[in-house]
Amino acid sequence: MLTPMVAGGVVFPGLFLLSKNTLQRLPQLRWEEADAVIVSARLVSSVQAIMASTAGYIVSTSCKHIIDDQHWLSSAYTQFAVPYFIYDIYAMFLCHWHKHQVKGHGGDDGVARAPGSTWAIARGYLHKEFLMVLHHAAMVLVCFPLSVVRRQGEGQGGPSPSAAAATVSVFPQYKQQHTLLHKVNGALMLLSFLCCRVLLFPYLYWAYGRHAGLPLLAVPLAIPAHVNLGAALLLAPQLYWFFLICRGACRLFWPRSRPPPACQAQD
């Protein structure tokens, strides 16, 4: 168990530092630190999503029996991905920090920050990204022990890594919000999130019903209550994020037109 976790602890922070230093030091680029941090964090998230999706596909296509089949990659990748969630909490804070600096609340210009400003930024980060931080913490403290320690080799986590496919389309497109590529990426993100994060739960109930010979609507009554509760707790943030994605897509594809100058108030 230790080897995959150590590997993940090296790969994800190492890839972030490699990307950040390359963007900053390559003579053809020479990016500012804030831009390099934000793009590098998105790049690592995309790479992790591709790896998790690939692992989920391999496990899902290799295991035909939803309860009894086993695949070594399921447990191995779960252990490998644990350091990613810990790293990503810090990476998201770095992105929030640099965005805070860009907005003029402090910087590297030698001006002393007000006492407590660092704590204020941290509180702002937790307030803004509370659900994501809670999600990452739950993945490490709850989902990982349940999937690896208590599962005792029964069942597989193929669908869970596949849920990361929704993150693949969040590929680095920093400062390209008005391009066609950004709109295509937004549409792909909406569709992939719907299929891999929201519809995943009805699919799991359907797959178990097919295995047990039950209709879909009878599955919730046939499984333990704590399983339904866990599924509901996992689905709730997905629905919230999907709502935010839909709202962002509406703003992207149907932007509100500004009133013409003639309609503005005149002195």
C-alpha cells in the first residue's frame, strides 16, 4: 500500500513544480509566477483526470461481475491518487493566493501587508472553496479507507475513477475565455460532468439491479439504508457543481448584452 502512495506523492507535486518552473524559466515564455501557478495546477488536474479515467475504463471493462470480480488496478490507483487530493488542496490555495495578489491586495513589490492578511486570504479561500476542500478531505479520510481497507477485495472502484473524466475537459485555457476552443471545452465539460458525475449514480443502481435481477426503482429498497445515504451525500455536491456549470455555460453561450450608449444615463 505504501509504494503507490509514495509514487503519487512524488508524481503530482513534481509535475506541478516541473510545469511551473518551465513556464517561468523557459526563455520563450518567461511567464509571471501567478500565471504559471494557475496553469500548472490545471495541468496536473487534467493529467490526474486522464490517468483516473483510463484506470476506471480498464477496471470496468475487465470486470464483468459487479460484486465478486477483482482487479489490482482498482486498489492500486486509489492509493496512488490519495496524495493528489492532499496536494490539490494546497495547489488551490496557491491559485487563490495569486489571484488575490493580482487583484491588488498585496504583492511582491515590497509593500508590507496588513497584519492578519495571510489569515484573511486563507479564510477567503476556505469560504470560496469550502465544498471542494470538504470533498477532497472526504476522499482521503472516508472514501479511501472504505474502498481499500474495509472493502476487503470485494467489488471494484472502476466507476469512481471514471468520474474524474469530467475533469479532463478542464484543460488549461488560461486567459482564453473568448475563444472558440474555450466554448468547445465548456460544452465538453458540461456533457462529461453530466455523464460521469451525475448519471453515474443511476447507472450504479441500474448495474446492481441487473446483477440482482431487480428493476431500477426496486434497488433503493433492496440495499442497506447506509448505502443509499452515502450515495445521496456523494450525489448532492455533484448536483450543486453541475448547476454551477450550467449557469456558467449559459453565461458563456448566451452572454447578457450591455445596453447601448444611448440608453445610459446622461447628465
